[in-house]
Amino acid sequence: MQKYNITGMSCAACSAAVEKAVKTVEGVSSCSVSLLTNSMVVEGVADPTSVIDAVERAGYGATVDGDRRTETGSSEKDILKDRETPALKRRLLASLGFLAILMYISMGHMMWGFPVPRWLEADHVSMGILQLILCAAVMVINQKFFVNGVKGFLRRSPNMDSLVALGSSSAFVYSVYSLIRMSVARQSGDLSAVADWMHELYFESAAMILALITVGKMLEARSKGKTTDALKSLMKLAPDTAVLIADDGSETVVPAKQVKVGDVFAVRPGERIPVDGVVISGSSAVDESALTGEAIPVDKSEGDQVSAATVNRMGFMKCRAVRVGEDTALSRIIKMVSDTAATKAPVAKAADKVAGVFVPAVTIIAVMTAIIWLLIGESVGFAVARGISVLVISCPCALGLATPVAIMVGSGVGAKNGILYKNAPVLEITGKVNAVALDKTGTITKGEPEVTDVYACDGVSETDVLRTALSLEMMSEHPLGRAIVTECEKRRISAHRAEDFIISPGGGVSGKISGEPVIGGSYDFVSASVNIPEEMKKDGEMFSMSGKTPLFFALDGRCVGIIAVADTVRDDSISAIAELKNMGIRVVMLTGDNKCTAEAIGEKCGVDEVIAGLLPDKKASAIEALKKYGKVTMVGDGINDAPALAAADVGIAIGAGTDVAIDSADIVLMNSRLSDVPAAIRLSRKTLRNIHQNLFWAFAYNAIGIPLAAGAFIGLFGWEMNPMFGAAAMSISSFLVVTNALRLNFSKIHDPHGDKKIKSRIKETKKMEKVMKIEGMMCPHCEARVKKTLEGIDGVETAVCSYEAGTAVITLSADVSDDILKKAVEDQGYTVL
């Protein structure tokens, strides 16, 4: 993908002309032009020189993105600087100075009798000449409309400037003709004809059209500038300088862009970190809210990663540069937001097709309008006024801006909240998802095991159990062992290291404390050396059934207790899943864990379906199967879930924006928060709704405005439009579209109120429930065996077994005969009553 900067575009017809020209270049597979950011994204193998030549032949300018910065020496911040609004403001003020005098003479004196010099009052021809001079001055000030408009006609791709130029010049030319007829009438002494032709002067309309369009352009430019505020604020975050530390300890202040990978730089309290790096000495609390939105500073010490644009709040740190320039996390975030604005959403295709033929069609309608009124018998002045009204009320800009302004504002709101969309199609499709697949480890859960329960045998305290375990696990590198060490640190429990420490892979650890043997690990590993009471064995099984890992510990041949460790659910997982379900989205959990553990987590979180025992490559197959519900989103950490992220309609990476996450996903959630998933979907829906509102307004405005300007309602209601009011309506239309898009800035994307359920592609299968009375189940192991057997039958969705009640409650998604269910259970050695 290659990005280009385009110059000279003024409306949707311009962007359509550029797009059409570039698509004819050999090697271009697709092309998307953004009127909002004056940029173009080209896919394919075409040579950039050929692409630029095609744009220039179409009458516009183009440079490869990056070249313009190099040539001018300006920064990315300067490129986004709003230069259009001040220029339009100067043009408008100059125009208004001449227009005020023109309106005073033409409207004020003629209609309301405002006083004028006596020598001018009786001389209508001189008054007409003065109007001509004032109008010409306004036209010279706004000559850009005429230059661009004529160029558009010459290259056979007329644009909005062509319409404005044609409308204004038509009024001017007809007014000059009327002025000449006035002069002729005065020469012949026909004062009545002079007065009649005086009413055929439209100099004030010709000038007012230009002034009102300039007002609209200025309001539009100002509003468009605000749509890039999020991007500008991101660019302002990067510091301009860095303090490099040489080998001898001396410090040098250099521009941040000169920092190279491997350079050592210093960061003092209150300073922004210039590039991505790793802390090599010192410690501090770093405010990462610029990238993640999290207000609470994160503690950093030796070995920790730091990111560009984050703020050092407390201590002095020395860091080594790891990623610089365009490779930093901040630069990639800026690129993603910018690329989203440069690409087009599928919903914009209809508007683009209309915009491509809009101006020629309107020109034909205007000419036909004038001809029809002349044939009906109206005066030339009346017919010309109707044609001019059609030209100046028509607005292709509203059509062209309807989608890109909403996409830009929506992606900006997402960036402020740590939600990054890679392109416009992703922003659109995210709101249409019917199913969300969530990876368990690191997505629903924290990905870090924690101690959840401590069970002590008679005569032993919880502290004794933890101290015994700590003496072994303090030398272990296993995640479950580290969880026990962390728990002991929280409780301020200390212990002596065990002697003769031995690790038995897949089983546990063993050693000696003061000469007494100590052992810890799984039930099978510990029970091989120590007799574990039946009651404690059942407790361990209960922990396993609830999704936890029981670790047994014994000292001097006697079992002292059990420590249950589990990967705990994130604080916001349950509420996030509830929000997704409230949106009408089916929530499915995918995991490589065993079914028992997975279902315990799934039941706690409230997911609709659990698919367990999946290897990474099998997750992609599971995503394909879920597409029967409609569009599917996969949420994972972006590393081991890459195949599934690629297979989904929308891949969402959760996990602080790791490299692999940014590369493999369509959406990156910088805040490691599952609650950002419904927020991303909610923002997409709001953006899509905003686009539909804008498109409706743009189409409705033109559908009603053009017939009104043409005089279609004169016979019915007597509605007749003055060209000046047509120009005013045109100037307001684009402004309203942009203003409506800016409302997205006030969206509360984490507020679930107002969520609506999306319609599912397939109807839910009607479920049936059966209860089996089973004899012979004696323990949780029996329960698990029967459950596994029943759930292995096609059509059985879930089976909830209880050895105490002697029952199995079976939920069926299809009709399964009693004989099949009975045979399956009895083949396992149980009796079905």
C-alpha cells in the first residue's frame, strides 16, 4: 500500500476524477481518495511516477507521502495545520467590503429607498456600471472558483467550482447584456425600457453567490480542521528533543528524530520519553495515558519497556533506545489513525458513484430548466434565474464529505480511548458483527495464575501450609510456583529454602526442610509418596471442577494442605460479556484448556458457548464454523491467536499494543481491557449511524433543493427561489454534514445505555431438556465421566450431572432418542433407571 498527498481538490467530483484517473494506471489494483485529508491510498504494483503522472493529467497535484516533508522540511504537524480557513477568511472579509456597497445600491436603494448621491439617483446606467465594477471586484477576489471551474470543464471533469463559476458568470453575463440594453434604451430616450432593464440586473446575485459559497467553504474548512484534532493531539505528544548520554557520562541535547537504536538517553521527572526503549538504570512511575488512556502511572524499573510520548512522573531513568522514528508505538498509532481516514468505507460507494456524474447532470438540468421556462413563455431573466438557482443550490460536497468526516472523527474518538482501527472498512464492519469469539487466557482471564484458596489439614494453619509451599516454590520457575511466592509476599510470610531441591517435570517439586522430606505438586505426584485423606482428595476434585489447579503439599510424610491456583477472571470480563450479549451478540469462549476448567470459567462469565481443547491452528476452524451466525470478531492477544485473528471478519488484539498485535489485528486495544471490545463495537455502530444520517441529508437536500430551485413548486405552492438563497442553502449543507459528524466527539462509548440488539443471521435452534435418573455414580469422577460421555453425542449441548442426586440434566439442540442416551451411559457401567 502506497499513500500519496493530493493537491487541488475542492469537492467530491474532484476526488472522483482523481480516483478514476489513477485506476486506469497499469498495476493499480485499487485506489481510494480522501477529500477530507487530501490523501490517496493505492494498492498494487504500479510505479509511483506513473500514478503521479495520471493525477497531474487529471489536473491535480500529487506527491508520495513523506516526500513533501523531506522537500519542505516541514513536520507532520505542519502538514495537518489548517491553512485553508485563514485564507478563506481573508477572501471573505475582502468580498464583504465590496458586497456591502453593492447590496446597498442594488437592494437597499432600489427596494427600500436608501439614500444615494443625487447625481447617481437619476442615472440608472451609471448605477448599473457601478454595480458591474463592484461585482467584478468580488469575482477577482474569488477568482479561484473560476480558475478551478474552467480547468474542470477543460479536462472534462467538472466539479463544484465549475457549478459556482457557471452560476455566477451566467448572472454576470446576463446582467452585462441587460446593462447594454439599458444604455441603448437611454440613447433612444425610452426611459420606461431603462427602468424595466434595471430590474433585470443580477450583479448582486453574482457577487452574493461567491460570498455565500466562501462562507460555507470557510465553515466547512474550520469544521474539517476539527475532525483531525485527535490526530494533531497525538502528533503533539512526541517531544522534539532527547538528552543522549555518551560513554563518558556527558549529556547532549539532540533532536528526537536523530536518536538511533542503541543510543542511551536520560529522562528526568516531568519529561516525555522521546523514543521506545528499555530502562537500564533508575526507576520511576510513568504516565502512559497518552497511549493507553489509563490515568494511573505505571511503575518502571530496570529491564522494563518504556514508550515514546509517555511522561516520567517521578525518578531519573537511563534508557536504551529500542525503536525510533516511524517504528515507535506512537508513530504506528498515528499511521493507523491516518490510514483509517485515507481509506474508504464500503458504505461510501453509492455516494462516490453519484458524485462522479453529479456535476454534468446538474449542468444539464440547469440548461434544460432555463429552456423549459423560455418555452413556457417566461422572460429571459426569469429563466436564467431558475437555471442559476439550480447550479448554485446543488452540492456534491455534502455527498463527498458524508462518509470521510464521520470516519475521521470516529477513528479519532477511538484513538483517544485506546481503540485503534486499521482502516475505514474495519470501522464500518465492526458494528455489524453477530458473534464474538474470546480467547480465554489473557483475554477473559488475566493470564497470570493467582492463589485462590488455601485448605489446611487438621492441626495445621494456612500460614504453615503457605510456608511449607514457599520453601519449595521459591526456587521454582513454574508459573504456579511464582503465584504461591507472590501470595506469600502479600501475606509477608517468609521461609528457609528447602535443601536437596528436585524438580519432577509434569509432577511437582521435592526437597528437605531441616532434614525432613517435603513434597508438593499434583495429586498423583504427591499421593505416590504420601497417603492423602479421602476427604482432601474430594476437595481437590472440587477445585478441579471449578476450573482451579489443586497443589498438594506434604511434610515429613503427612499431608499438610492444598493450595488452589487459578488464572483469575479480569475485573471487567463479566460486565463486558454481559454488554456484548445485551447488544444481541453471541459470545463464544475459545481455549486450549481442558473442558472442565473452560466450562467453569465460561459459566462464571456467562458466555453462550465454550469450545475447549483447541490448538492455535484449530481456533481458525472454529471461527469459520461460527460464521453461520453472521459476521465474527475474534479477540485475542495477537501472538498465539494470529491464525484465528486472520480468519475472523474482524480481528481484535488485546494487550497493550504489542508488535505482533499491531501487525496481525484489524483493531488494537491499547488498554488490555475487555470492556473496550463492546466499546469498539458501540463506536462503530454510532459512526455508521452518523454516516447514514449524513448520506440521507446529502441525498435529501439535493433531491428537494434542485426541483425547488428549478421552479417545480411554483405552480403548486408559488415557491420561487432567488439564486442568492440557493447559494446560501448550498453553503450551509456541507457545514451541517461536518457538524453532525463532530457530534461523535461527545459519544460515551463505554456507556451501555441505548444499546440495541442486532438481528442474527440464523434463528436460534429450539432447545429441549431431558432428565435421566442414573444409578451407580459415586463421586465427582463419575459425574465427569458421564458428562463427557453424554456431551460426546451429536445433538447434546450440555449435560449437568450430580452423583448426590443421581441425575443428569441434558440440554439438546437436536432430537436425540432416549435409547441412544441410555446406551451411551450404560456402556460406561452405570444403570439408567
